[in-house]
Amino acid sequence: MSFTRSFTQYLGRFWVPSLLLIFWEVFSRSGYIPPALLPAPSRVFMSWADWVFSIDEFTQDNAGHWYLDAFASSVRVFSGYCIASLLGIGLGVGIGWSRIFEKTVEPTLQMLRPIPPVSWIPLAIIWFGIANKPAIFLVFLGAFFPILMNTIHGVKTVSRDLLRAAAMAGATERQMLRFVVIPASMPSIFAGLRIGVGSAWMLTVTSEMVAVKSGLGYVLWDSYYFLRYDMVIASMISIGLLGFLSDFGLKMIMHKLLRWQQAGTLQGVNS
């Protein structure tokens, strides 16, 4: 009985995307919009399959190059995201824990935070040239501030009762930070990491548009210039899929590290 229920719930996840694909296919073939401007899902799938497996070279120069493009984008995202995670968590813990650090460092970061990452494109090209470095820098900017702000929030919302208990047990300030504050902040930190990885993948299109000549974002913009909207949509789906897998991996790590949290929350009930 439990297997049937779980299998039914698993299938239920595909109802909405299946209905959307059917509606998209029917609408694209209805003639309201020219098929060249809104390719049907079947056409997009054929282009994506040729992009991956080089079936009939329907995608011309891109045939069989999906793995190379996906790998190039993944390397840039992973590099920028790792740097953003290290700096975001480190600075977030420092700002949330130290009043001096908060007063001296946070105002500058809060002034930089509203600036869109695309505004940094001219400086990124001047500083790093046309290569992977400006793309990694833009990805870093997109992921850094969500991680930073969620880490600060997590540290500042740690229960004072936990700190008092640790102090009564004789914990030093360093031990309190390591064994109480950081573990208690992990749910907020992981929330920032999940938001940050989504932002990192979103910045691939912007970074690869101007800085490099490879990757999923580059294929998207190059296909747009040649009016290959089937490849544009295939690129969008590829970025969404890799972003989903990245978030899924983080979610699995979060479940393993935060098992103590799940028992008393809706997360534990729904899992």
C-alpha cells in the first residue's frame, strides 16, 4: 500500500509539466504564432538530441557538442560559486557575530549589493580580459550576496538560550562560535547556498554572452542571432536542468547534515 502511494505521488510530479508540454505542442502547431518563432516541443527535442548525440547534424556546428558546452558552463559556475560560498559564509559569520566587523565591513557590502551584476561587465572585461575569468567573476557576484545575507541572518537569529547554555558549560567564544552558532545557522546558510546556485546559473547567460565563446549561454545567444529559436529554448532547458541538478545535490547534502532539524518541522513531515 505504501509503495502504491509513493509511486502515485512520484507520478503526480509529472502531471503539470506533461500538461504544459501538450498545451505548448498544440498551441505551436495551431498557427497562431509562426513555428519559427515558437518551435514545438518535438522540434526542440530533435534539436537538443542532435546537439547531444549528433544524429543528423541538424544543429550544424553545434551537433554533438552539448557535453563540451555543458562542461564549460559548469566549470565557470562551480568556480564562481565556490568562491562566493567561501567568502559569503566567512564574511556572513564575521558580520553576524562581531559588532566591530559589522560596523566596519557591512556598510560597504550593503552599498555594493544593489548594483546589478551586469553593471560590472565593462570593468570585468577591463580587469580580466576576454576569457573565463570575467565570466567566473560575474557568476561570483550573482551568488555571493544571497549567501552572505542568509548567513548573516542565520547567525543573528541564533537563540540566546543556546549561547547562555554554552557559556554556563564553560565554552570559550571560539568554541561557542564553532559548536553552537555555526551549526544553529546551517538552515539559513543552506537556504542562501540554494538561492546562490540558482543565481549562479542565471548569470551564465550574461557572462558567456560577452566574455567567452563557449558554453550554454554562448550557444543561446549565438542561436538567437541566427534565428534558431529551437536551439535557444534547448539552451534554456539545458541551463534549467543543470541548475535543478545542482540544487538537488545541495538539497541532499542539507538533508544529511540537518537531520536534527527535520523531526520537528514540516520538512520532516513531508519527507
